[in-house]
Amino acid sequence: MNSYDIIRNILVTEKSALLKEANQYAFKVDPKANKFQIAAAITEIYGVKVASVNIINCLGKKKRVGRSPIV
């Protein structure tokens, strides 16, 4: 897997802006990638040493119209 395939984009939210003050950054990554692949991709793309990687998997909200859910 290519490094640019693993790291999709950087997240720009209010919470990630607060994390930047603590030298922590948030990225949207490929769900199949593990922590070692993510750390190697960040090092290759940005040329920095990665101290640690935290991963969170969030599912989107379930949406519906009336009584029936949208798949």
C-alpha cells in the first residue's frame, strides 16, 4: 500500500485545531491500515518522528426518512 493511499487527508475541525497546540494531529486514514503502517506513512510524507498513534473507528449516524432507514 502506498503512503498516500494510507493517509487520505488531514482533519480540519475545532477539536483538531486544539490538538495542534499540543503537537498532536488528526488524519483520516484507510480503515485497513494498522498503527505501524500509519506511523511509517506519516514519517515518509512529512519527515517527522512519530511518538505514538491512536486509532478510533467511528461509524456514521443512522439516517432515516419517516419510519424507514436509508441504507
